[in-house]
Amino acid sequence: MTRQYKTLHINAILSQIDQASGLSDLQPLIEDLRDKIGVDHMVYHWVNSKGASLGVGTYSDIWRNRYLELGYVRVDPVILGCSQQMHPADWKTLDWSSKAARAFLRDALDHGVGNQGLSVPIRGPLGQYGLFTVNHRCSDQEWAEFIETHRADLIVLSHVLNTKVIALEGEEKSQLRTALSPRETESLTLLAIGYSRAQVAQTMQISEHTLRAYIESARLKLGAANTIHAIAAALTQGVILI
């Protein structure tokens, strides 16, 4: 497992996502992010409020076509498992016990899909559904170390990417949404998923004093009385998604 992502500032990635000007920018963006993070594959799939889907990723065309032709969506434990939960799922925790799931996994591995994966299910403010996945071929120990180090950043990355897609599709609740900076969004997202202030500051590689400034700025923009109110308002407006 490459360690390149350790030296990469998450803010640089968030800025790169923010600069995307259209949906056509997403495929080269996802390929570049995959390389910067240092995993074999990165995939993002989105179903908008009208039921139309968008998919970008780095799996081979042969595998994507085979997946669709064989209807693997009906047996894929990643799709089935993540559709029933809100929290990120390490693939090892999903149910691969059925004969169909095991056959699907063997076929996926034969077509270049890595044996390790983390998928983040995301819901939008108008009922949209997204799934962000990083996938890699490595040992269980290497993967556990990678996820322990980068889980929080990957969650933030997935939500910022998803929020960008919502904006590009014009599906945000524009009359309700409050514009937060990438760092303000990251701060509230990490607090919303249960991180302490100390953990958030460490993850973002900033001081707790700087973190307080981001939180206070977000609170004022959201018109919230306190941090808990700010998180609730951001979730309600779809400014942050968990």
C-alpha cells in the first residue's frame, strides 16, 4: 500500500473538487484523486432525485460492462449492504456468505477489482443516493492501517465530492443552503460523525484554536446558537451529508 496520501493535504484535494465546472470534469478528477490517494481504484455512483444515474470510476470497461450484463447489482454485497445503512462500510464487514456473492467476488477479483474496499453511502437533501468507494489489493493488515489513518479524510472527501455533484446537477435546496468553505464543511462533518474537537483538529492538521475559528464562522453563517445547532442546521439544509 503506497503511503503517498500521508503527505497530501486534504485541503488541496477539496480545492481540486471545488474547481470542477461540469459533470464532464468528474472522470479525470476521480482518476487523479485515485492516483494521489494511492489506491488501485476509486468509484463514485450517484442516483439523482429523478432516478437518473451517473457513474465515474477507474474499473476497466470490461468489468463495468460485465457487471451490467450479468446483473450483478442484484447480488453485490456492497450495493445491498450500503443501501441499508448510513455509515461507511469496510467490505470485510459485509455479508459475502451466499453462493452468488462468493461467485461475484471471484469474478470481480479475476477482472482486476481489489480484495479490499471501503464504501461510503451518501444521501442528498432531495432523496438522492450516492456511493463512494476506494478499492485496493493488499493484505488485511495493510488495509487496516490505511483505513485507520485515512478513514476520516475519505469520509470528508466523499461528502465534498457528493455535494459538488449536487450543485453541478442543480439539485441542491438552493433557497435553503448556506455556503460554507471547504474547511468549515470538513469541521462540521467530522463533528457530526462523532469526532471530538481534539480528533477533528488532529485529522485536519490544525490547532484547536483554528478549529474553533472555523466552527464559529460556520455557526454564524448558519445563524445557529451553538455548535450542536450548527451541525443540525447544516444537516437539515444538506450543507453536510453523513
